[in-house]
Amino acid sequence: MTRIFLRSLPTVNPNGSITTAVIFLIREREMPFAKPKIVLAFGMAAVSAVLSGCNTYQPAPKAFSEATIQPYMLDSGDRLRVTVFDQEGLTNTYTIDQAGYIAFPLIGQVPARGRTLQQLSGQIAQKLRQGYIRDPDVTIDIDRYRSVYIMGEVGQPGQYSYVPGMTIQNAIAVAGGFSSRANQANADVTRKINGHVMTGRVGISDPVLAGDTIYIRERLF
């Protein structure tokens, strides 16, 4: 005699969502005293949902690697050391605000987001020439980079200082290393590139950029 039972099993997808899978329990008895055989079969809809969740994050797009060799692009949170030759009152540190500007003496708000250091220094010099300084010599250096964020299965998730040359593995070490449940093969990185926010899966030896958010997933088994 064969009996069929329905059961539901919650399944956690890689993106953190939960899918309830339907399981069919088929109990068969061939002989009165034989041990029952249980066969588990997942419904096709549940399998489809789980596979869909696995594909939420794709391998990193080509733009990820290209961004690591491009000139550094400024954004909110970067602190800059601006030097104007022979102008002590203008030489100082300036932080890019959430709107992407720095407040500079004499010339007011200067847009910095998405500029390189060279572009921003040229922009400040141009504005200073407009009735303030005849021939300004402006140089800019990074005083402090904007932070990186390390989340998920690490010892101490949170916000950390970025240093040039940092890799995913370095960032994980700074955040207390992998947790006992971590998937140590790769990481999901969210990065702003040319004004667009992208997320991709990269190896732990890949470089980190200032402002990146790194997420370490929980391993399946």
C-alpha cells in the first residue's frame, strides 16, 4: 500500500530570502513487516525558486576590474589636503560632504564627486583666478580615503578605513577574519562605478576600492 503526505520546508536562499518548498513524502509498504521506504521529491516550483535565488548575484562585470586601474574618483567621505602655494589661509583639509561638494574659502561650494584629484585642483584654480588670485598653484592629496563596509560572516562586521592596495582578504582580516559559517571562496561586492551602483561576485584576492561594501555569505554546508 502507498501513502502520500505533503510537507513544507523553508529554504534560505543566497540573497537572504526564504522560499517554502513543498515536499512529497511517499511511504511504500511491500510487505506487512517490511521497513517503510521514504522518497523525497521537491516540487518543480520550489526548485525553480531556489535556482532563481542562486542567480541573484552574478560574476563581477568587466567594469569592476577596469575601475581598479582608472584614476581615483572622489566621492562623499574623502578628506582632501588642498595646498595653494603661498596662500596659508587657503591651504587646509577639506571633506567632501554627502552632496559631493567641498566648501572652499572665497569661492564657496565646489563640486568634487566623480572628479579626479587633477580635475578638482584645476577647477579650484580656475575659480580662484576669477578675481581672487592672479596665478594660483593648487595641488591636492588624499588625506583620508572614504571607508569600506564589511558585512556578513566575519568576526566584526562594520565600517573600516581603506588603504591603497587593500584586497578582499585584507579587508576580511581587518574585520576579524571569517566566521565559522563563512563561505571562504568569494565575496559579493557592491561598488559605485561612473555614478552607477553595481554588485558582483569576486574572489578574495581581488582588490578593494574605497567606498566598497563587501558581503561574506554563509556557506551552504
